[in-house]
Amino acid sequence: MASLSLRNVIKRYGHGPKANQVIHGVSAEIADHEFIVIVGPSGCGKSTLLRMVAGLEEISAGDILIGDRVVNNLEPAERDIAMVFQNYALYPHMSVFDNMAYGLKIAKVPSAEIKVRVDKAAKILELGHLLERKPRQLSGGQRQRVAMGRAIVRQPKVFLFDEPLSNLDAKLRAQTRLEIQKLHRELGITSLFVTHDQVEAMTLAQRIIVMNGGVMDQFATPEEVYSRPATTFVASFIGSPPMNLLKHAPGVRPGTILGIRPEHLILDPNGWSVQIEHVELLGAERLIYGRVGDEQLIMRADEGQPAPVPGDTMRIAARPDKLHWFDAGSGKRMK
Ligand SMILES: Nc1ncnc2c1ncn2[C@@H]1O[C@H](COP(=O)(O)OP(=O)(O)OP(=O)(O)O)[C@@H](O)[C@H]1O
Ligand SMILES: [Mg+2]
């Protein structure tokens, strides 16, 4: 097992004036045993970052270190990593056992050793009773576990996951998420996990890297990313519904943006006058959509609170200890 360092990593596709830079200098020091999630919208560079760590993509500048070894010019096979993809592509004609054993056979690991490793991984993943089956005789979740098993038997220093759960339905995704957490507790392998799903990021990560157009906007614990987002982008990407970002509401100075999470707005007779436009009941809570001046506002209210109807006016204030201020020009957090 090992630490992982990204030092001012840059990626350009193509050469000369037509080159397209997609990763703009990412630096991150990841400790041994850490579980890191890279999150961000489509096209922000998540897979590119992961593929550069894996050695499937060259880096254009900077350094990548696994442990204290610079791996910039090493082949994927020399990096001691294992990768699990969204499309896990098992060999259809091979049994579960052979699928898991295949990489080790290629690497000429003795067959007794292969059996020990596959049996151990199968036990951890509860695949022991399925080892003779073919992939087509498995459920989607079971296939996903075989793909993880194939990675585990390699005993890598670093695990790389690229959206491995996105082919699963919501229930199976939640269940597999728990399995991945359990796996990480048992094996403690340093992991980089890519997703565009902020719930997956918040629940799995020890620390989260939030990517925004090839730039790392924040690298922090889930708690910190939620309670002290570094930019308006992070503020609106993490949290559902997203943080309200107000430019013109009463009390907001020109050049700043006031951020307030929907759950931090409260009824207050001295607060803003908010015109209610739409109310959604989500079981235990309501989302109330309103307007203050010319700005949209979303509030979250729990069951016990009075339910407004469209057309009502409510007096609403933000909890003073929960205000976020951002520079309107750069989008960066001010305090
Ligand atoms: N081989 C390539 N040649 C040129 N540009 C590429 C290549 N691969 C990716 N890109 C560009 O690099 C950027 C980052 O792509 P990447 O696949 O890393 O995004 P992503 O965050 O993984 O997105 P998604 O969530 O859709 O998988 C995109 O703008 C993409 O068009
Ligand atoms: Mg991707």
C-alpha cells in the first residue's frame, strides 16, 4: 500500500496551437489508506485524471508519485494499481473463478497462490458460491463484485474506480456502496473513486476532490466541502437542492454573493418578504420555492412547519451563523 501524490499535473490533448488543455495543474497529496472521491460534472476531467494515475494517458507536465516513486514514465503494469471501470467487461466464456484469476495467470503467479488469492477475495465479496458460474448467470450487482474481485486479487498499492456503480439501479447502488466501504475498512488500500454523483461522493469519501472544468476547486473532507465550500461552483454542486446564491437580496453588498443553504432559512417576522411560487412535498420535508425581489430562493421546511401555498408571502431570514460570502468576480469564498 502507498501514498499517492499529484504535483501540478497538466494534461493537453493534441499539440501546438491546436492543443486542448483539459487539466490545468492539479496538486493533491493523498495519504496511505485514504479513500478519495473525485467528483464533478461531465467533461470536468475526472476520468482523465484517473487514467493518468493508471498510466493509460500520458501527463503533459507535472509529476505523479506512488509512494515515493515518480511513475510518470512507467507502464500501467509497472505501477501496482488496479482499476475498476463502469463497463466492467468480464470474459463471457470464463467462469467467475477464471475471470478473477486471469490477470494473475498472465502475470505467471503460481496456480496454488492464485487459488488462495481468489478464494480470499471471493470470501470478502461473498462470491464463494458463484465461482463456477458464467457472467451471464449473475445479477448486475454480482458481476460488479466479480469486477472488484478481479482488482483485489492483484493486491495493488492503489485502487482506481471510474464510476463503477453507474450501471446499477438505485437500491443496488446503495448496497454496493456499503460493500465498498466495508472492503476499504478490511483491506485499507489507498483508493481514488470517480463519480458525478454527489451523494456517492459524500457517503464514500474520507476526502473529496471537487473538479470544475479541469481545475481542482476544493480538496477537503465531506463535512468541510458542505459547511465551507471554497467556491460558488462547489456550493452549488454539493448539496441537494443546491445552496441559494443571492446577488441582489436586501443586505447583499455589490460585488459579493451571499450563499445560504435551503435548510438554513427560517421563519422570522423581521426577515425578507418572500413570494411563494411553488411547494413540493417530499415526505418528511417540503421544498418551498419563492422569490425575493428578482431572485429565486429555495427553502427546506420539515413536516411540523406551516405549509404555504403559491401566492402566499412569507417572512424569511437566514440563520446568521450559516451565511457564506463569495467574491462575485472570482466566485471564491471570502469568509
Ligand atoms: N482522447 C481525447 N482527445 C481529446 N480530448 C479529450 C480526449 N479524452 C477526453 N477529452 C476531453 O477532456 C475533457 C475531460 O474528459 P474526461 O473524460 O476526463 O471527463 P469526465 O469528467 O470523466 O466526464 P464524464 O463524467 O462524462 O465521464 C473533456 O472535455 C473531453 O472532451
Ligand atoms: Mg469519465
